[in-house]
Amino acid sequence: MNGFGDTGDWLIVIRAIHFAATAIFAGILIFRMMVAQPVLCVVPVAGIFDAHALRVAWISLVISAGSGIAWVLVQAPAMSGLPFGAAMAADVIGTVVTKTQFGFVSEIRFVLAVVLAACLASDRVAGLRWLALAPATGLVASIAWTGHAGSTAGELGIFHLVSDTLHLVAAATWIGGLASLALFLAVVPRKHGHGSAALVQDAAQRFSTLGIVSVATLLVTGIVNTGILVGSVHALLVTGYGRLLMLKIVLFAIMLGFAVVNRFWLTPRLAGLPSNQQEVDAVRKLTRNCIAEIALGLAIFAIVGALGTLHPASHLAFRSRNSPLLALSSVANLGNLETDDFGYRSGSGLVKNSSRKRKQPLNYPADSTSSKGST
């Protein structure tokens, strides 16, 4: 793995791909049931959209599962301190998978992926589409146990986990739903023809309502996560983690601006358009903004991949004058440097290789927070 960089570089890329694929998968299942089904229930184009949505769901699930496996493989060198080749030994991988919290959660998530594959294969079974939302939500929410939220100690840790799981699900609903909306805008007007603007407006309004709930959840949980992992303006400004987080917040704000334009300006203009060309122009503008939001969301996933390789900014609490909340969060996080979220003691390490008898130090665990706004 020397062509691109060290395993840390690959970890960033793989995490970003995994978060994006998982969010798109969950988002399209949620969009299909909460938006597309009620809008297209009596329209012939419903079957065409379902076929496209199912195809995208399969692709995103395969990418999510594949990148999840790659994540485990790339995490092994980071946890063991061994070179990549040595860390691929069966005993090292086996220890990572069976003896660490990260590995245990990864196993659960792989089982969820298999269950979801079975659901997709039986997609025509009545009621199974609704049931599939539960494991899809679990696939997203369980990411919280692979990072900082899963390593925060005590009652604060429980609070952090609840916040992060809500944050992840809300992000998947919004950003993953945007990909679904883009698919809807690409398929329905082209297949339905003139008069499709009413369907697009109905779908955009329904998704907007879902988006408002998601954004509100992202804002509240983002503030909570920031308080725990950053804790002060000083830490936000002077650390690499904090500055990268600020960039993510800026991108989130721009996404929110596009969403406001879509909801209060473009969507209302879809009503009562007299000509087919005006419908096409209106849908094109909405599609353009939707694609811009998706691009910003993908950039946020890339930032999340990088944030997971950094220490939380709250570790500066003991070196500066900070808030009581920062001090509390720092005590929790620094305590976890001894017993981290993978179940290892970072000072000594537990992953062993048969050719290296001494214990290997572990890096700080990868952060699962903020896939799309989580801090």
C-alpha cells in the first residue's frame, strides 16, 4: 500500500466511501417508502422508478459491504502497529475481528448487510420493504460504536452514543435521500412526460418535510457532539481537528442554503406550469441544486474520513483554560486512551503476531462521528 500512501491515507478513503455508500443505501430505502411510494402509488411510472431504485440499492449495499471489509483490513495495521503485509496474517485479523469492539461491531454490521441483501432479493414480498428499514437503520446507526462515541466512558458515553446514532441516521436520511431525489428527478419526468411537474412537486415537498426533521436533528446532535469532542472555541480554532470540523460546518451551511432555495423558491414554482418546456426547465433547476447538494455531501464524507484519523480537539482541555464541559469530555476521552473503543489498552496494545512476541501499540481509534455533520 505504498503507492498511494500509508494505511492512514487508505483509511480515510475507505471510511469516506463506506459512509457514503451506507448513507445512500439507507436513504434510498427510506425515500422509497416515505416519499416515492405515496407519490407514485397510482402512476404507471412507479414500477420503473422502483426498478431503478432497487438497482442503486444493490450497488450501494455491495459497495458498503466491500468497503466495510476493507476497513477491517486497513484498521488491522493501525491497531497492531505492524506493517500492512504482516498485519494481514490470519492471527492478527482474527484478533481484530473477534477480540475488539471494532471487530465485534463489524461482524454485526456484516450480518445486517446479509439480511438486507435477502430483503432486496425478496423485494416484491408484501410488507418486507417496511421491515427492511429496521436493519438499514441499524447498519447506519451501528457506525457510532466504531469510533469516539463508542469509546467515551460513563454516562457521558451513553449520551454521546445516543447523540451520534441519531446524527448518523439523520445524515443518511437527508444526504442519502438527496441521491434518491436526484434519481426521482431523472426518471419520473422522462418516463411520465407532460404533467410530471405535479409529481415532482409532491415528492419535493414530502422530502422537504423529511429533510427539515433531519436537519433539525443534525443541528442538535452536532452541537452535542461538538461539545463533547471539541468543547471550546479555543480548541476549535487551534487544532487540526477543530479547523477541519469548521470546514465541514461551512459545507453543511451551504447545503442548507441550497435546501432553503429548493423548498421556498424552486418547488413552489412547479405548480401550474402551462407548457412542457417550462416543466422541463423547472425540473432541471431543481435537479441542478440537488446534484450540488450531493457533491457537498460527498465532500463532507471525505472530511469525516479524515476526522476519524485525528485526536479529538477536547484533548487540549488540560493545556488551556476551557469550559467545564470540555474538561469533562476530555477526562472521558483521555481515560479511553488507556481502554479504547476497540477494547485494547492503547499504552501497551494486545494485537500480537506470531513473529513478534512483544505487544504492539495501538493508534487512537478511528472516529465514526459526523458522517455528515456529526462532530
